[in-house]
Amino acid sequence: MAKRRRRTTTTKVIRVGAPRAANPIIKVNVPRASPARRAPRRRRIGAAVSRAGGIVSQYNLDLAIGGALYGFAVKSGWVAKLPAIPIVGRTGTAALLLDYWGKHGGGKYVQRAAGAAAVLAGYQLGSTGAITGDASPDYPADDGYGVSGGIQTMGDDDDDE
């Protein structure tokens, strides 16, 4: 005879852990973020510049004013009193002196006048091969500043001794 099958009862054991407590809420005092800074207000540009609509930059306007100041110095005779240094000429000498003065307390417009004088000296050198007031024998007697006779130094009073 065949062995009888027994019905087996199986009990499944499900283990469930103890219920956990919820994570505690921890309060931390954090310093507040600093308030956002406001953008600085921009200053208004002068009426002449704003009318130009940004076509001409402030630097170029300053150069034009510096050129006018240099022209005033030429017209007043200040440049004619400068010594004529070879190759540099009176215009270049004025540019060097104005640049030095501008860097040592002369101000922005003096530096721009130095730039204008340097531009004029460079233009004269490129177009004619000599700078106005150049102390060279090739240069004509009238140097453009009303001083004729080439080099004029201190002590040359045209005395015939």
C-alpha cells in the first residue's frame, strides 16, 4: 500500500520590527541673509554729450578740448618760447612738457593737451618730414611760431660783438 500523504500546515512567520519613532525635528538658528544691495545710481552725463547720442566718446571730446587748449597755447605765444630741441621740435617739446605736467598735478585736460600736441607732432613728422620748430638746418627759417632764424637759445640777443 502506498504511503498516505499528510496534509501539512505551514505557518509563515512574518517578523515586523517595532515601529520606529519619527525623526525628531531639530531647530537651528541660522543668521538671516543680508538684504540684496541696490545698484548704485548712475550720474547723468552732461547735456552736450547726451545730445550727441553716444556718437562721440568722452575721451575724444576730452582730446578735442585738449587740442583747443594746445591751440590756445600756440596762439598766446607760449609754445614759441620753448626751446627747439633737435628732431622733437617745439611741438614735441610742448607735448613732453605737458605730459610731465599732466602726470604731476596738471590734471586730465593737460594730459589731453599733451596727447593732442603729440598727435600734431607725429602728423608733421609724417607729412613734411620735420616737426614745427625742429632745430635742423633743413628746416625753413620761419618755423610757424613767428620765430625766424632757426634755433634761438637763451642769450642769443643778436648782439654783434
